[in-house]
Amino acid sequence: MDEENKETVVLGAISRGISKFEKISRESNVSPKDLESILKKLENSGLIKVDEKKGWLGTKIEINPTENGYKEFERQLKILQEKWNQLENTYKSGNKQELEQKLKEDKSFLPSMMMFGIIDMMMFSMMFSMIGSTVGSFIPADDMGGTDNNVEDMEGTDMGDDGGFDIDIGF
């Protein structure tokens, strides 16, 4: 993910109410070192403010968006939505070469679109099917937010054979 998209993802996480450094790093899939420089840049731009609160257990640091930060995030979301709409329209036109070209041009925006739920995954998979490619060839696995592929994430899940549906209708 390029620097601009990392900034958008971090600002988005903060705008959605995540205010702790560790949680922002985890949710945005950005290393603590990169996150520190991004936060400094966002603070210098006036998009976030860093508050130190003193409590019984020591100093607590909270990171919150400013009004300008909210506006900038909304502007970035609108841009991402417009890019997605263009991709959808290109797919619907049936022009395989144009779709492949647009996907390559917007490659760096795809992880952000996934992160913010802009992408319709069914449409997305049909796009890749149309051009005869896979998502992995466009987006590295480490850029796909929320898809860590960790076995530990599956703890406590029921992998039973009934598909999760257990309905007694009384017959």
C-alpha cells in the first residue's frame, strides 16, 4: 500500500472512533514505525489532534480527528467511491482490455476500497474472472485488511457440517 493510501486508512480508522495507537496500527495494518510518521504528518496537517490525559494508571494518549480530518476523510471516501463506480461501469460495458487497464491504474486504491467496504466483493470477483486473473496478482496478501489468514483467528469457530443453521420448525 502506498503512503497516501496508508494515510487515508489511518485517518479512516481514527474517524471511526479508534483512538489508541496499538489498535490503530492493528486495524489499519500499518507497522508502528510507519504509523508514528503518518500520525505526525496528519497532526502537522491539522487533521488529527493528540490528547494526553492523566489518570490513576498514568498518562493515556488519545488520538482524535479534527473537523478538517473528518472532512478530508469524507472527501477521500468520495474519491474511492467514484473510482469504484468507474470500475463497475467499465465491467458492465464488457471491455476486457479497458477493465484490466483501469484495475492496473487503480491497483493502489483497491486495499483502501476493501478496508472501507466500498467494493462489492461479488462484482469484484466477476471483474477478475472477466480478465482471467486473480485478486492476489493485483493485491499482495499483506495489503488485504481484515484477511490476516491467521489460524488463531479461527479459535472458537464452529466448523460443523450443518452450515450454522439449526432451525426447529415444530413438525
